[in-house]
Amino acid sequence: MAQTLIPPNVARTEDTVWSLSWKRLAAALRDEGKYGCVVETGTTAVTSGGSPFFAIQILEDTVFAALTDTGASGDAMTGFTISAGQVIYGNFTAFTLTSGKVRAYRSY
């Protein structure tokens, strides 16, 4: 059974930021490779190469040593564990893992 992204009884104007983010990720997963993605399983620094990552899917419990999000403010998301299965959203231009495995999806 196919999953619909927009239930028939929900108007587009009622979309929440979360549901729009989920729809964007679902579209990226469906069109995997359209804009490209990077899978990182080591501790090598990864840069976006001019096309920022809009989502990072955590494949295995992960700790970031560095995470550059050009649209974020506040504390850095480094030094603590993010559980497998989570997805973080932002405008990421670079990251380095301390441990774990991730898949980063390009914006364009």
C-alpha cells in the first residue's frame, strides 16, 4: 500500500513546518541521487562542496565532533549522542563525526 504524503482531508494551507520538512525528506529519499547524498562512516571531515545538506539521517548512534549549520544559532550540536533513526534538518555546509554513521542529503 502506497503512503500518501498529503492526506486527502488536510488542506495545503494547514501544513506544519514539521510535516513540510518530512515531505521534503520523503521526496529526497524517493528521488535519491537527484541532488546527491553522502554516506559517512568514518571520522574524515565532510564538506558540502557548495551544495549544502538540508537533512542528515542518523544511521547508527552518532556523535559529531563538528557540525556547521549556517542557519543555526545557539549551542553547537557536538559532543553528545544522537540516536539512530533520527533526522536533523538545517543548512549544513560541513561536518565531522567522532563516531557513528550518517547519510547527508544535498539541497540542490
